[in-house]
Amino acid sequence: MNAIFPTFLKRLYRKEPISSFIIIVGAVDAVLGGVNEVGTLMILGLLTSGMAIGYRWWCIQQSETGSARKSKQLYLPSSNPNRSPLPDLDRRRHPPL
């Protein structure tokens, strides 16, 4: 097995752990239903996996469009050359506590 494949799966699972878990559960249900010839379990597993993949795709699409619309949030004011820097601390004026 390629060494990149497990790292890709780990990274993908860490990004969306809930949808990844639902995809795995659906895939296991589909395999068990196919092996044991239980059609309803296989269909339920395929539907569950398909819905989880669709949900993950929808979340990715929302995050791509949302990140483009968000403006940059600044925590500090922009540096202005007209503004004076902070005053120097002078121990002579204020005695230490």
C-alpha cells in the first residue's frame, strides 16, 4: 500500500471526524449487507454513505464561498506615522511600589 494513502486518510478524518465516521459506518453496513445477501442493509449502508459524502461536499462548498466573503479582522489598529509611540517610562516621576 502506498505510504501517502494512510496519511491522506488521517488528514481527511481529522478535518471532518463526524462525517468520516458516518461514511465508515455506511460502508461497513453496505459490505455486510452485500456479503450476507441482505439487500436492505446494503441499501441502507449505501444511502448513509452517500448522504455523508454529500454533506461533506456541501460543507466544503460552504466554507470556500464563506472564506471569500469574510473580511480581514484586525485586532490592532493600523500603524499610522502621525501617531506618537508610547511614552517612555520614567522612574524619577513615579517611585516604585
